[in-house]
Amino acid sequence: MMPVSFIAGTAVVLDDAGLDTGQILPPRFRAQPRGALFQDRRTADPGFPLRPAGNPPILLAGPDFGCGAAQEEAVLALLGGGIRCVITIGFGGIFCDMAAQWGLLTVVLVPDTFASLRKDALTGAEIAVDLERERIGCGGLSYRFRMDRFRWRTLLAGMDEREPTRDSAIADAIDRWEGADARRRPWATPT
Amino acid sequence: MTESLTLFDQIWNEHAVVRKDNAALLWIDRHLLHEGTAAAFERLSRAGDRLRRPDLTFATADRTVPSAPGTDSPETVILRGNARRHGFDFMDGHDNRRGIVHVAAPEQGLILPGLTVACADSHTATCGAFGCLGLAIGTTQAAHVLATQTLWQQKPKQMRITLRDALGPAVSAKDLILTIIALIGSAGAAGHAVEFSGPAVAAMSMEGRMTLCNMATEAGAATALIAPDDTTFAWLRARPRGPQGRRWLRAVADWRGLATGADARFDSEIGLDAGSVQPCVTWGTSPDTAVPVTGRVPDPAAEPDAAAAGRIAGQLAAMDLVANQAVAGIRIDRVFIGSCTNGRIEDLRAAAAILHDRSAVIPGLVVAGSKLVRQQAEREGLDRIFTAAGLVWGEPGCSACIGLNGDVVPPGERCAATTSRNFVGRQGPGARTHLMSPAMAAAAAITGAIADVRSVMR
């Protein structure tokens, strides 16, 4: 996975609340997610703002984006469509966990900040997302966001979650926990 | 010290192998797989990892299994190969234990109080009904669990939902959870582990508790759980893969300590009188749009907030409904009874009680959540009630909840479904879904419209 640090470009705005992973990628396309981004929504509405590929790098999404099924292929459909960062006031389900494994940046803003950014984005303004400083710049203004430390470190380093667990101290801690548990909870092993 | 901990804290603390920044590396006691997780094995191989604990890894086929006996999906064939290669237990097509992962795993006694359970499925919170920690993960995280039997997790906040009083006649756990979701919203429990407690929960069967925890997901909950009690222990006793003999006695003794302390603090507390809950249905394309069956769909003109009004108008258009329309009487084209939300024996009994000696006036499909549920239903003659009513009795699986096995609702049709999701296109492109309880779906089947189950009860 490539490190994620700085993403800049125009943004596409998608106001719908609760766009679940099944709308982002209809599950019948899960074997080939690239090119099927919002397939059914695009078919139903020719004016739908996202294309299957070649979109601006930033998506300003409505609340609850990525709720629904734990369908990780939805992340691949977005990346295949050129999206590298999704900004909203709140993600659904485990979307952020799944996105982080592939280096798709997910940013949560408070509603007022989001509304201001959305207004600028609709005018075609360029947006710059600086993960290291946790700042978004647009139209001369700078907005702060917060990401949890674990996720922030792994994204900046370009690691999926397997990397930190390879550390020998952590591997040893797992072995110790496992060894002690067999005595502590004899009933926890399946019959 | 224990007094100040929540049930969630107890399980979290016990399983935290390592803490790093705000994340914890949790030991996973059970890793459940289904046929949609092939990519996790590809990743395991690419990373040069081996399956660490085949004995804690369990698989079933559910989402692509045809509801009429048919050939195995390519995904099922791949899972079978992975089970052979890595040596884990696969409840395969011919296996009497096969079913929807959240139905079949508890039946085998694999889901126990105090455990951590991970599954690459968003409804893993279902197993929280047993007082364990169910964690929904993606396929990349599943590869991590395969390799290490652990999972990095950020600790969620905690919410308690206290359900006072008792459910009324013909009001089910499904009506209760739909009411809760409508009350707090589809993101109402976002970022929170939810503990359900109170007299209405204590009085509830394990099937009802599973329905409750299952759909906490639709309120955005990170997970949901219910403290184990005698109902839990009675349900778990003598399950094939659960503890036996002396280990059972030791287990129950340990499990009795799994409860939230009297002075434990939650980040958020909500209370609801279960007695006030009515049979309800969703009218929109989000699970938080349930209204009592005696109610009306909302009017965007009455909504002061412009964005909220726009969302209502959009959902009315998507569902082909008119503002202020009465919910009862909305014409229904077909019925689906089943899923990990409502595919258990109690659900089938509730539907059969309404359908007995009656005919459905619209097509419908009834799918048990597992082979064992199916066999139990057949022993009780429920299958004959369904088929005599004109409904199809399908092979166990996820079926028309997500339509990955070809059971889709045709475009433009309106389905009364006992499932958990009514998102645009969830049951097929152009399909319209109304979520409701099994008894309410049965009432829709015999009337061809959304109907108050209390008006057709005998």
C-alpha cells in the first residue's frame, strides 16, 4: 500500500444520506469492482455526478456514507473511480476500517465546517487534504480534522494492519496471551 | 473494581493483548467465515502467513446458496478448497449444520458468553445476544485474524438502551428494534457498543435477543450485547461444540460474573417503554424510517429542516409513495420471510400462526436461517402451512435479503421483508422493500397489502 499524506484536487459532491456499500458497488459486481462504481444509481439517473472512472480525487459525501454490508469491494470501486479521499460528517458501519486497508483516506468534519467546504467545492474550488498536519485547505481557509493515532500512523506509513502485528514484541505478547488463556478459560476452546 | 466496569469493558479488557495509541489488539476466540471471504485467503498466502488457529475458524455457505436445490456457487467451491487446504471446519452444502453464519454458529454452541467473535459480515453483532463481543470486519481484517487470531480495534464509546415494561401481544423483537432505530436514527448509535438491558430484554427469548442485537447494526452500532442469564445458559446447554461436563459447570460459574456493574458509566443512556411499541413497518429507503402500522408516511412539507425535508421527499419518490399516505393498505407485490434477522424457529412459528389455514394472495418465499431450523419447522408442520398458503419453502440461506443467490425482487415491485435493510436496490435493482416482523409479513401475504397483524390474529 502506498503511503497517504497529501491529496489535492477538485471535489465531487454527493448529498444523499446513507449511501450503503451496496449502492456504491452493487454486490453482483463484487468480482470486478473497478468500473462498476454506483452502477445502478448511474443507470437510473443519467445526471448522477460520479462516473465509473476518472472522477476528481475528493468526494464530499452525505452522512452515513458506506453504511450497510461489510463489502470491502466498495472501497476498490471508489479507488478504481479515481476517488482517493472521502469527506463527510459521519461514516457508516465499518467503512473507515475497510478503506484504511487500501489507503483510501476517510475524513470526518463537524457539520458547520463540512457545509462551508461543500459550498466551496460546488464552485469547483481546489481542495488540499494534508493528513500529516490534519488540515484541509480550500479557498484560503484552513480547516482542522482529527484522525485517531493508530490509523493516522498506519496511513502515513502506507501500512495495512498486518504490519504493526509483525513486530516481534507484539508476536510474543500474542503467544503469551494464548498460552495463559488455555489455563484461564478451559471452556473457551470448542468441544 | 469490577463494579465500575460494563459488560463490554470486561470482555474488552480480558482480550486486549496489546494496546497501541488508542487501539487495542484483541484476541479473537471465534473467527466465522462465509463464502464471500476468498480474498482473505489470497491475502494470507501473498503475505506468506499461515492460518494460526484452524480450530477456532469456522465456515458456512449462506449468501450464494440457491433457495431451490442447485449447483454450488464458484465462491462455495473456493471456500471448500480453502477449508481442505487450511484444515478448518466448513459446514458445507451437504452438512446438516449449514445455515446463515449468524444462525448456524450459535446453534452449534460456538457462540458463548464472554467470547470475542469476528466475521466479515456487518451483522456480527447478532452474537452479542449471548453476552459476547461480535466484531464486524472487512476481508483484509479477516486475513489478519486468519494469520494472528487477533484484530486491531479502536475502543468504541458505550451506550445502554434500557427497555422497560413488556412487549404487547403480536409485538415482536423486530418491532422493538425498528422502533429504537426510528427513535435514535441510522447513526444514532454510531461509534458505540450498545448494551440492551431491562425487563423487556430479560423476558425475551434468545431468538428475540438475536433479532435485537442483529439490527443494532442499522442504528450504526459498532456492536451490541446483552448480559447472559439463565435463559442464555438454558439455550446453550448441550450444544455440540459448546463446553460439556465439568467444563460446562466452570463456564457457567464464569459467565455469571459477566454483567455491567451497578455504578458503571455509559457515554450515553436511552430508555424506552417496550409496552408502547406497536407493530411497525418502514416506509423509506433507510432502516430508520419505521412507523407504527396504524400511522402515516411523513410529509416533507411538515419538516422545518430543508435537508431533512429533501431526504423525506427523495425517499417517498424512491418508494413511489405519497406524503401523508396511510401505511396500512399500501399494496404489496411479494413477501420474503427469512434472513439472519428473522430466520429462526420462533420467527417461522409467528408467521405460520397467521398463515395457518389461509391463502397468500401474492407470491412469497419462506427461507429458514439454517438446515436445523428448517428441520425443526418441518417437524412442527410449519412448512406445510407455508406451502398450503401458496408460499415457496426454500433452502436455507441469505436468499432474497441480498439477492446474491438470484432471489431478487423484480424492478418496481414492493416486497414485505423480514430482513434488516431497505436501501435502494438492496433486494435487486428497482426493488422496493418494507421491513417488518414475520407476523406482519404473513399478514401482508394474506391481504396483499401492509396490514395490522392484530386485525388478522385469531
